[in-house]
Amino acid sequence: MSVFKQAKKNWDSYLLCTPTLILFIVFMVYPVFYLVRLSFYQWDGITQMKFIGLENYARLLRDPIWWKSLKNTMIYVVAKLVIELSLALGAAVVLNSKLKGKNLFRSIFFLPVVTSMAVMGIVFVGIFSPFEGVFNLILMKLGLISQFRDWLGEPSTALYTVIGVAIWHDLGINMVFFLAGLQSIPKYLYDAAKIDGAGSWQQLLHVTLPMLKPIALIIVMLSVIGSFKVFDIVNVMTNGGPYYASEVVTDYMFKYGFAGRGLGASVVAQQGYAATIGMGLFVVIAIFTFIQLKMGRIGR
Amino acid sequence: MNIMRRFTRFPLYIVLILWSIICLYPLVWMISTSLKTMPEVTEDPAALIPETPHWANYLETWTKGNFGTYFKNSLIITGAVLLLVLWTTSMTAFAITRTDFPGKRLILYALVVTLFIPAEATLVPVFHIAKSLHLLNSLAGIIIALVAGSQVVSIYLIQAYFRTIPLDLDDAAKIDGCNLFQRYWYVVLPLARPVLATVAILTFMGAWNAYMLPLAFTMARPTLRTLPVGLVAFQSGFAFSVNWPLLCAGAAISTIPVVALYVFLQRYFVGGIAATGLKE
């Protein structure tokens, strides 16, 4: 049967796929080509587009704030990866044991995940605010600081404060991923280890962790890709400030793309340049995904 | 041995309780501040019980802060996205698991590749496409763009579940004279309720909490703002002295529905999230 006949016979299958395919092509595939094209133009989003060749890319390479935002994004990625995932793994291991009240702890740890990053970001701005903020008061009472600090307003602390809030929000999701991984480990492996005389630490090191590896690789990948795309929390809490100290790639792109919140970068949108920053993000994520896929293969 | 174990468990509980407090405190602070007056906040921001609960804050935020409009927009967007995602992705998942047609492979590969495309990077093009389709002057633009964005993960989850439903059922229905659409609607879909619930909850969370896309789409159209976008605009509206009680009331209005849903449907939330990590 020819392809054409086969296609004709399966008209009903195509009909079922049509809504998805239309949305997919119009809002996922076409935008990628549009993005590539736009990155060669100068455009405010309204008037005539002007072709400028590779100028946007040359500008990107020379733009210190792009590099700064990329560096901050990397710090965010690494901090979330190292701190959040190890805490989440610890929480999952502990809450997978026969501990009283483990279900309650699980529910509470997961609660921040369901809240909106943007909304809770604003609440945290209140908590961290220099004068009426509770965070300063608590640290003061514990004797950890001697004077109030502006956690989100000082260049040295802004990014790390934002990272702390992001960890607050996302720890639960990774805990749940790890828990699902732990529960997929067959019980007989532990029984065998016990017969061989392995204690609980040895079981953790020689059974749990090696068995968790395939899922851990996926969790790491999801975390890294997700972190590279961080926007909400930075936009809401610091908007990249002060003086780009906590700027990240997506937020920097948004400033040029929509000339919106905190017109620090530009009053008129520069959408061609925004597209170039988007391309930059694209390339960075592609590189890291590639590295991770390679590493996953070697690990296997 | 038993004593040893108690001895090591005690610090463990302290850590667990401490992190529980950290998880809950911001939400408690938000609710308590939303019921205070501004002088009360400046006097003692850490006091968790307001002198007299100031419910009027909610009324003021709802009417003067436009949260009524934002709430309505969020509700419409979330509801529409939910229905559209469930409908379109279950149809596609059905077609790719139940039939074999030229181009199926291509669709499957395209879906895999899309998982690695950062939707954030293509926001500017997506905005212009929506604009040229005249979708920006109503909530339709946000709805359609959000549906497009959450399709891939949903298709993965649903098709993985569909594969566990025996094909014999389809064949039996076919012999009884059911066409493809009838088999989708009467045979497979009713059996797929658990995965549809999972996808519904994930989509609900994603749409209700979405920020970047609605922010870009409503930049010039304040009446179309959703709750998170409206809250951020509300905050920017206070030039130097932020009215925290009102702002927290707004934050509570945005947060309480999703937290309430979590409390009642916890199992599905946790199960659904776990599925996204494992099934990819």
C-alpha cells in the first residue's frame, strides 16, 4: 500500500492530532525559526525591521551585562543543584524510612511547590525588607547580626537571597522525585545486604545510591534545565538589581523584549537584541543538555 | 540499640521540624499580615496574631486593587487551559498509541526535541505570532499560548498510561462497530481517569501560577492581568511605602485556592509531580 493510500485510510488519526499539531507548529516550531531570523534584525517591535547581520551577536559578546547575567544564572544553577538536590535527597531518604509522622513532614515539605513563585516572591520581599522585615528581626534576636541589612538591596547578598527562596520553593518537588526513585528499588536488595551483614550506612552507600543513579540523572537534568530558565522569582524579587547584581539571562532578555518592569536597560524595546539573548540561552542549554546526555551514557 | 536509635532520631526530628517551620512560616506570615493594619505591621512585623482581624483589607484589595478582575481572569484562563489541554493531548496520545499512520514517527521525534527547547527563549516571537493572529486583545492569546506550552509533557504522561490499557478492548469495540472517535470517547478515555486527573492538576498549577507569559501578553492591557501579574503590578503601584497588609491580602487571594486544592487532593498532586520526573 502506498504512503498516500495509507495516509488516506488513516484520515481519522490525523484529525485527532490536528489541534495539537496546529498549536505545536504555530507556537513551538515556527517561533524557533522566527527567533533565529529576529536575531539578525534591529527592531523595536512596532516600526520597520532593519537587517543588521551579525551585529547583535557581536554586541552580545561585548556586553558585560550579558556575561554577568550568564554568570549569575550559572551560580543559580550550581547552587540549586548542589544545595537543593542534596537536601532533597537527604529529606527523601529520611522520610522513606519508618519514621513517625513522615507523611505529615512530606506534605509540609511539598506545600511550597504548589504556590506561585511570583506571588510568594513578593511575600518574601516583605519578609526580607530592611526595616519592617521579619528576617532581620529573627536574626537579631538570635544574635546573628548586629544591625539590620537590606538583603535584596545589597549587591553581595541579593542573588543568594533569591536562591534561598528558590530552594524553599523547589526542595519539595525534588524530594518527591527522589522518593519515587527510592520506592522503585526492590526490597529484596536490602534483605540481601542485611544477610551479608551491611549496616544502614552501608546499605545507603552500596544499595540505595547506586540504584538511584538512573533517576538521579534525570532529576539533575530537569533541575539544570529548569534553573537555566529561571525568571519569575528574579523578576519579582530584585528585577535583576541592584545594578544587575542578581540579573539572570531570561530577565535580561525580557527587559529588551518588552521594555517592561524596571526600564533599566531600555525604554524602547530592542526585540532583535532580545532574540539574540534568547539564542544565547538556547545555545547554553543545548551545550549543557549535550554534556549531561554524554555523561549519562558514560555513567551507564 | 533502642536507646542509641532514639538518640540519633532526636536531632533528626529537630531538623525536620525546623524545615517544616520554614516551609509554613511565609504562608502564615502572609495570612497574618493580611489581617493587620499598617501601623501594626511597622510596630511588630513578627507578631502572628493581629489585634483584631482586619477583614476589610480583603475587600479593599478585591475592589480597589482590581483583584476581582484578576481573579476572574485567572479562573477563566485556568479553566480554559485545563479543558483544552485535556482534550487535545488525549486525542493525540490516543492516535499515536492506537493507530499507525505515515508521519507518526516524525510527530514522536518532534515531541522529544521540543522537550529541550526553552519556551522562555521564544517568548518574543510567540508574542508577535499571537499579535498577528489578533489574539492579544482578549484572554484567548494567553490561553492558547499556555495550552501550546503544556502540551508536550501532557502527551507523554497520557500516552504512557494509554499503553497500559489493553488493545483487546479496542478490538472488541471495533467488532461492535465503533469507529475511532467512538473508541476514543467511550472505551479508552473513561479508563484513563487517573492520568487525566494527574494532567489536570499539573496543568492547573501551571496555568494558575504562570507569570512570564501573562506578564508579557498583558503589558499594555491591564484589564487582562492574572493574579500573579496583577499582584506584581499592585506592588509596583506603591511608590515608596508599600502597604503590606493589602499586598499580603492580594497574595493570599492568589495562593489560598491552590493551597486549598492541595490540602484536599494531596495524593494526586504528589503522584502527578512524581510521574513527570519518572516518565520522561
